[in-house]
Amino acid sequence: MNALLEVNNIDSFWGTAQVLWDISLEVEKGKVVALLGRNGAGKTTTLRNIIGLSKSIKGSIKFKGQDITRKPAHERAKMGMSYMPDNAGVLHNLTCLENLRLTQVGFKNVDLDLAFKYFPSLRDHLRKAGRSLSGGEQRMLGLARACLTQPELMLLDEPTSGLSPGFVKILSAMIKEIRSETSLLLVEENIPLALSLSDKAYILVEGKIVFDGPPDEARSVAEKYIIV
Amino acid sequence: MGLDYLATVLLNGVSFGVLLILAALGLSIYWALMDVINLAHAAFIAWGAYISYSLMQICGFWFALIVGMVIMAGIGALLYAGIIKRIVGRMPAHSILFTFGIALVLIELLKVFWGVYPKSIHLPQELASVIPIGDFSYPFYRLFIIGVGLLVVVGLWSFLEKTNVGIAVRAALENKEIVAALGINIPRLYLLIFGIGTGLAGLAGFIAAPIVAVDYEMGWHFLLLSFVLVVTGGVGSLGGICLAGIILGILYAAVALITPQLASAVVFAAMFITIAALPRGILGRGM
Amino acid sequence: MMDPLASKKLPLRTIGFWLILLILLAFSPAIVSLPIAVDVLIFGLLALSFNLMFGYVGLLSFGHAAYFGLGAYSAGLILKYLDIPLTVGWVVIPIGALIAALGALCIGAIVVRRTIAYFALGTLAFGQVLYYIILQLRDTTGGSDGLYGIPRPLIGGIFSDPIKLSSLQFFYVIFFVFIIAIVIMRIILNSPFGRSAVAVRENEERARFLGYNCYRIKLTMFTISGFFSGLAGTLYVVFNAYVGVDSVTWYLSGEIVFMSLLGGTGVFWGPLVGAFVYIMLKWWVSAYIYHWPLVVGALFAVIVLWFREGILGTTLYLWRRRFGT
């Protein structure tokens, strides 16, 4: 059975420096996969390669059985992927509502109410400019926006970094709710949280995958390479 | 100096300023959104004027206006898709030089198609009337220009603030990657924006044609002044450009009472001063 | 991008190349016509001085004609209105150049700090202001008609009657000044200052961390460039006995940039080659093709897109690939 997302042997560069060496990973339908590693290990670059914002040299990426290695980011998004960068990617010059409405440009039939279903407090901030939202509110907005397109695969880059435990709870609840319809590839620094939510974990060390397996096994390996 | 005289000078200034604003909008759009400093804009303005000259010989003013704008937008889109998009993403120096070459070609083509002699465009009947202001008879056409300017600015503002595509444009100004990751086709957005910019340039040339000298220098003349507006107003700041346009237009009209040479010098000096002291433009909202 | 400052010692090949070039230039009035030869020297010098900024420091000045014009008009006005004996008329050459350098210093002090685009536009703005001021001061400068009847400086006068120089002799005077200018330029570029300028172009942030005062380096090069541009202007006026506003237009500024790009901004002699080709193009193509700007414009665009090394640059690159350095 083909996995939803297959990354096969990609290299990637940040400028002239090589960041990823021969990376392969898989995300199956209905699963949550965690991507762990220290700062600078290449986790963000991996996600950017998958969504198409960074170039993959050699190797291939397949999504829903199709080869997307050459496809530009907007086409990948339209195929059913969404991406949230580690700073939530909220546009500061736009209002909260406008940030949400952006999804309606690329996708038809986006129902904005879906955002409020998971994050009802967003309704209070609709007219506020992106830059005046707090860190937690921006993350909520970024997540809401990522859900709105009802993607089959969500790529989240450190969604809980620096946020309150309350927010972490909201996120966990949301993930548990959508995982049946949306698969997730989660980059996280909060290892216990990531392992508690995921079905599979990869550990990235200096641009190479050193571990690939179930979360309980991942724990001890993670302790070796990363400060847990 | 009577109040009515002052009023005519003021109106001259504002209408001239509006022409400059119309011309500068397109330039600001390419620069802010695509990071392309498009000198071919000069050619688009000139083409707008020449196309209007030809169209007005076939059909009426209003029809020529609409069709002319559409033709220009179409030419712009074609040019973008075929040539200009190659320079997107390159250093500013490259876009300046590349588009300069394109401009040279396009403006020379004017001579090829329309000949070397300046053209004169006549005002259409409906707009050729005069309005009495005190002791003076003021040409209605200049008020028409101001009206068109208002319409365009309001239209552009509505587009950017109210429509989804406009939101996408403003988003792309800030962060193209997020916009792409949300499934929005950036190259196609650029195409649209380029077409709008070119259409606006054509409109500016068309509207200016009856009251300025329509020759092949016209495009360059307007381009240089557009740069002044964009720089003093702030790249990407609609409000800044409008404000700068009005102020500089009035300044120009006032100094031109003494001599037109000095008026031009003053306008460019204003640009120089802005670069020296206010690199983000009058309202500080430029890029 | 080649580094023309690569070797400090001059290998035989380089000396040979220089000799051939100089001999060619010396005999150029016979090869091409005299007016063309003079134009090549003058505009070649202008383009070379522009490239001090663009090729070596990385700053695009889109108003460089202003310094050419400052030199030309200063020299012209002095010769025409101040009653100096014409045998010392030659002094306007360094004076005009110094005035242009002063202009560059003042303008540069303000715009050099800005980003590339604003720098280019700032220099353009100054060029335009100068243009309109010259037009405005019609009584002094001749306005759009230009300044006519500028007397040419004479030779001698100490032991014998002053001699008027023929145009050909004048060519060799210009050639002489040209050579001196080139030698000075090379000395400057090979000095530690010249190398620091290249460092700024390569990576300004790193240069700053290494302790270079980037502002002062850029400003100094701008002033030097202004000096040589003004020098070219004075040579122009002294030879042609005339100067007009088309020496101060943005169009000339654009031509200067084009000449440099055409020849290659990464090689010292590139702009001279570019000036030669451009001037020849203008003369010949315009004889056959009425709409020769079509050719020029298209070439411009193509070069920027694909042949950023220009004619000389690409040639040298291919030469080195084939024969080794």
C-alpha cells in the first residue's frame, strides 16, 4: 500500500551549505508522524522541501502516489497539503480575518466557520492586525488557517514552541480530533508531547535520519542525541 | 493676485499631480510586489498615448479609453509572460538595465509604427468645455483628470482592501512563501499585477495625451517623474504616492510660474532630498 | 567574475597585451576616422571611470553623465569667459576634473549610504537637477543651444608665438592624458585601497566586520570616479570647442552603463572595448538601419540576461578555458 507521503533520498541545501543528506521518510494515511532533532538538524528544511519552498536535489517526493518533486509549492498545497512555519506565518499587515480569507483565493468552498470550530476565541480578534496578536494567538491563527483547506496532510513546524500549557492542551485536543481525516507530520522540540501524540517518529541528526520507528523506542534514542 | 488666479494654479497643480500619480502607480506596483524596477514603464505610458491617438481616429473618446487600457494590459501581460518574468528575482541593478533595454526597443517601435513627428490629440467635444472661475475660464478637462484619478485610486484601494485577490497581493508584498504555501499561484498573481500596472500606464498616457506633447520623449519624461513620486511617496504606499503627487504637482505648478526649468529641477531635488533624508518616503510606509 | 587584480607582478603576456592595445589606440585615427578615435578615447575614459564604481565597488550610478558635464561645462565656461591666456588654457583640464570630483564628493556623501536602487535613483536625480539648472542658466551656459565658440588652448608662447594644434595633434594630447589617467587608475586599483573596494563589492557585511570603513571606501571611489569622468568631460570640450546639454542627460548616463556592460564590467579594459564597439555600432548601424536603437536596446537586454561578462569578459573567459591562465 502506498503511503500518503513518500520522501525518497533527497539532499537539500541552505545557500551553499548542504543541510540534508539522503533523507527518506513516509507518512501513512491517518497517522501522526513526529520529526525530532536538535536545532539546526534540518527539520525545518525537511518540511520546506516537502511543501516545495526549498529545493530538493536528487531523490524524489511522492504525494498520494504522484511525483511532486518538480511541482511548485502552490500546486502541492492544492493537492491537499498545508504548512505552518515555526513562526506561525501570520501576515502582520493583514487582519486576522484577512489572514483566514487568504485561503479562499487558492481554494474553493472554504468555510471560515471551521476555523472557529477549533479555535472559537479567534472570533474576538478578527479585526485585529496580525502584528498585534500575541504569540499564542498567532499560532492559533496559523493552525486555523492550515485546517481551513481541509488538507490530507498537515506539516507543522514546532507548533507549541514557547507557548503556554493551556495552548498545548488545545493543540493536542485538535490533533486528536482531526487525525482520522488529516495526517500530520509534526516537527517538535517538546519530545514527550510529540511522542505522546504520534504513531511513528524519525530522529534527525545533522541532516541524516538516525532513527525511524515507534515512539516508545524513539525515547531512548532521542535521549542519546537530544536533550529531552 | 486674486483668489481665482490662485485657484487656477492650484487646480493646475493638482491635475498635474494626478497625472503623475496615475503614471507612478504602475511603477510602484511592479517595484513593491515583484522587486522589479521596470523602466519599460516609460514605453507603456507612451504607447498608451499613441494608441489613444490611433483609436480616437476610429471611434469616440470613451470607447478608445476602455479599449486602449485593455490593449495595454494585454500587451503588458504578453510582455511579462514572454520576457519580463525572466528578470523577476534578480538583483535590482539587473532589472533596471534589462528593462531599460526593453524600453529602448519599445519606444523605438513607436517611431517605426507612428513616425517621428509629434502627434496632437484633440479633446473630445464633451470634455472640451470651460468652467468659469472668477475672471478665468478653466478647462473642464483638467477637472476630468482629477476625477479619473480619484476613481482609479478609490478603485485600486478597494481592490486591495476588499477583494480576496487584493488581500493576496498585500500578503504577497509581505511574505511570498506563505502565500504560495496556501495554494496561491504567485506567477499568475504577478501576471495580473503586471497587467494592471501596464493598463494604468496606458491610461495615464491616454489621459495625458490631449494636454502634453505626444512624442517619443514623453514616456521617459513621465517615467522620471514617476520615479520621483514613488521614491518620495514610498514604494508600495498608495497613500504616500497620492500625497506626494498632490504636493509635488502643486509645487511644480507654483514654481513653473517663474520658469518651467526650475520647476523640474525642484521636483528632482525633492526626490534627491527624500533619498537623502527619508528613504521610506513621506509617510514612512515605503519599503 | 574575474579578478583583474589577481597578480601583482606583470607577466610578459599582460605587458604585451597593453603594448598592443596602446599601439592600436595610437594609430586609431588611421584605422577608424579621427572623430571616432577621439570619441573612443573620451567616452572610453568616461566608461572606465564609471566602472570604477560599478565593476569594482558594485554601485550602479545612473547619473554619471553629471560629472562628465560638470567637467565639460567648468572647463568650457573658464575658457570662454575668463580671460586666461590660452597657452595656460590646459589648466582647465585638471580644474574641470577637480570640480567634477568635488561634485561627486558632495553627492556621494549623501547617497552612498543608500541601497542599490536608491543610490541609482539618487544619482539620477542629481543628474536631472543639474540638467535643468544648466537649461535654466541659459545666459551663461547657452541653455539648450549649448556653449559655442570655446577657444582651444594653445601650445608654447614662452619662446615663440603660440601654436594652434591641428586636430590630429590634439588627438595625441588627449591620448597622452588618457594614458596618464589609465596608469593612475591602475595604480589606485592595485593599491590596498583598490583591493578593499573589491572586498566591499564581494561582501559588504564581511568587509565591515573585517574593520573596513565601507562608507569611506565607497565615497572615495565615487570621488575618484567623478574626477576621471570630469577629466573626460574637459577633454571633450577642449577638443570639440563646444558643449551642450546632451552631455548631461540621463540618456548619456544610460549609454555609459551600456558601454561598460557591453565590454564587460569584470575586466579593467572592458568598458573601453564596449565604448569602441558602441561608437562603431552607432556610426555604422545607424547608416544602414534607421531604427538602430532597436538593435541597441535588444542587445542591452540580452547582455544583461545572458552575457553579463560582456564582450571582453566572455572572450577572456573562453580564452582561459581553452588555453589556461
